[in-house]
Amino acid sequence: MEDFHSFVETRSAALFRAALVLTGSREAAEELVQETLERTCRRWRTIAAKDAPDAYVRRIMVNLANDRWQRFRRVVPQQDTGDDRPAPGDDYGRVDARDELVRALQRLPMGMRTVVVLRYFHDLSDAEIAEDLRISPSSVRSQLTRGLERLRAQFPALSETSTPSRPRKGASTG
């Protein structure tokens, strides 16, 4: 059984990346991770005894993010998404493009955003996402398809690049 401090050391960076995409701001992501780890710490004995403590902690984070989303519905301002793709080797342009992608993710409804984040930032399969979110695998596929369509409409550069490949069956969760 892994102790809580080891879990935090090994998983906090991945939790922060997911929280950043879910919330859209560094400060909100830090608060979300802090609150997630606080709740995790209080229930660590129970969580550590589970077969998949990562999934349990991700579920805590998603629930907290959903609660915040419902409480603080805010509109993310649309930005001009002209054809300003970065030139190869333009690190600053890549940062801008990444920021634009995160903003596009923020405009998705929370359920779609969560499915996209779990698929492409955590490399989870349909079945794993369905289990985490307590929905059917077909709902996962439906929300993922609709979410990607909306992202492509908001962020045209996504349509021109290849979509990340689906995780292999039994792929590691990180």
C-alpha cells in the first residue's frame, strides 16, 4: 500500500496538468489540486486500499471541478482565431497555440471537456473514462465526438493536424 506522501510526489504534476486544463487558470488549478489532495488525504486509507487509487482521486477532482463550474459559471471571451499558426521552431508561437487550445477547451460544456481531458491528457480508454465518470462507454464516445467537433470549430488549426491516436487497449494510465 502506497503512502499518501509518495502518492502526492508521483501524481501531483499529472493532477495539476489535468486541473489546469479543466479550470483554465493556474490559480484555480492550484486550488483544485489542493482541495482534491485535501479530500484524498482525509480518506487515504480507503482510497489506498482500492484497486485503482488514481481513478478514485481523478473522480474527486472531476466532481470538484464540476461543482465549481456549476457555482461559478463564467463566460470565457472569444478571441480571434485567425490563421496565426506558429512557424516551426517558434517556441513562443507554440505557447500561444497551447493557450488558445486551453481557451477552446474552456468553452466546452464541462462533461465534454472532462471526457476530452481524460482521453487526451490522461490517455484513458472509453471503458476507463466510463467507469471514472459512471456513464456508458457509448456516452463517452458521443461526448468525445461532439467535443472534438466543437474544438475543431473553435480552433481551426485542430482540423488540419492529426487527431491524437486512441489509447491502446490496456494502455497505462500514467
